[in-house]
Amino acid sequence: MEEHPLSDESGTWETVVAECESLADDYRERDWTVVVALPGDVVPVPGTGDEVVEHVGLDVVVGDDVYPDLEAAVEGATFDEYEAFRAVSGGLVYLALVVRATDDEVAVCLPLYYRLAESERMFSLLDAGETMRTKVHPLDPDKGVEFVHEDPDPLLPPDWDADLSDEFA
């Protein structure tokens, strides 16, 4: 049985979640609408065997209990900024991602992770000029909200494109 990717003893995941909660508190103090959506699963897409490419980036599954709050918060808001704090450890990229609709004063805080071993195809498509997106949805993949990241670098490991070039040279 494969060990869950977040079962390491380093405490990195707990740190990422705590950072997202802290960032959310900062926005709440400024009277922003804030949603923190803990993922049940995060997968880089497209995956190795995916024949259809629906989007390039991260597919994030959140619980049915938090998704309605997320959907209500983003409705009608124009998300124009994001920032990500990242760490790379044990073959995983950890992210504290904050997506903002500055005019609407809405922030979505997403503690995320993804396996480097599952990211090769995503990296290749980003290197070819595709736009990175983060799709957040409940168990029903037909629902969901999507955030566009014109500059994917803050969401990727440092020197990801150099590593990619070396790997396929």
C-alpha cells in the first residue's frame, strides 16, 4: 500500500495549512471575504495517461462541506492577483496559494501539494506555452471554479524549466 504523500514526519504540510490560516486571518482583519479550502486531493494535470487535455495545472478536490462557501465567495468576483509561498521536500511541492479579487475584496486561500513524479506532462505543456490553471471542485468534477495563472513560476519548483530541459535533452 502506497503511503499518503502528506504522511512525512517533517511537518511541512501542517506548516502550509497554518500559513494559509494565518494569511486568511490577515485578510479577515481587513474585512475581506475569505475562504480557506483544504484539499482532499491535488493532482497535476494532465496526467501521464490522460488522452484529453481539459486544462493544464492543478486539479483540486475539496469537500462538499466547503465547496458551497467557495462557490459563493467567487461568484461575480474578478480574480486579478495571486501569490504563492512554496517549499519542495521529499518529491513534493507544497504551496500556500492565495488568489485575490482585489476590487471585490475576496481572497481564496488554498494549501496545496503535488508530486513531482506526476508533473512531467504538466511541466512539458507549460514549457510549450500553455497557461496554468487551478481548478477547485467538489467530488463532482462537472462543478468547479477555475483560477488562471498567467505566470506559473510561483507555483512550480525553482528552476523547473531548467530541470525539464536537462531531462529531455
